[in-house]
Amino acid sequence: EDSEELEEELKSLLERTIPDNDVLPVVPTHPISPPRKTGIPDADFVQSLPSVPDFSLGITDEELDRELSRLT
């Protein structure tokens, strides 16, 4: 008897968790175009990025960690 009740409950849960097809995103059927080129060679692009962390802001790693912990 208990196993039958559990089986019915499991079926009920599975039916409720089957996603509605209207909620799922549309999957493209055509090839996806490759990413656009920036015209900047990769090494030059990486060197153009600011150093992290940006010490001119006066924010320490510890402050960033505390803020991240507070937000999560």
C-alpha cells in the first residue's frame, strides 16, 4: 500500500515538473553566424584592457569580497 501511494505521489510530482512547451525558448534551426571580428588582434585587445583590480579606485580585495558576500 505504501509503495502504491509513493508511486502515485511520484507520478503526480513528475507531471507537475514537466515543462510547458510554451515556456521553452525556440531553438534555432539555421546555422548560427560566427562572432564578429573586432579588427583588433587578440594580444593588443587584451593589453588595452585596464588592470584588475583598478587600484586608482581605492577599493581593496577584502572590500570587494565583503560586498560580494553581502550580495550573495
